[in-house]
Amino acid sequence: MASYRLVIKRPAAKELEDLTLKDRRRVVARIRELASHPRPPGCEKLSGAEKYRIRQGDIRVLYEIADREAVITIVRIGHRRDVYG
């Protein structure tokens, strides 16, 4: 499978920086896996939007996939109670 390029939007990068070091390391590892597996087991397509989400504990990562350009854009990162709003 082709490798996708990862792009993190500025607000998502800020949200990533706000995580604890332990959570940040885990989330970054999950994001890096997306480059080779954009739809990993456990990912879920969000209804009403062309976005997907992966879970890492209570943290959610929302992202968009552009298959033609082979780009994954990280849109939001945050606690499950806050990220969908």
C-alpha cells in the first residue's frame, strides 16, 4: 500500500501540544500509523461528514482522507467529551 502524507492543521497541533506527555506519545504513534494504514481496524467514519476518527484511550483524533492526493489531514485532537462539538 502506498504511503500517505500526514498534514496536521494548526488547531490540531495546538491540541496535541496541550496533551500530557504520555498521551501525546501514544497519539503521535497512532497518527504515524495512519500514513501506511489510513483506515485501521477500529476507525470509524463519522456520520454527516467526510471524516474518520480513531481512539487512543479517552483521546479522539478526527481526520480526513484524500485518497487521490494520498494525504491525511488531522483536523481535531481532544478528549472524547470535547472533540465532536
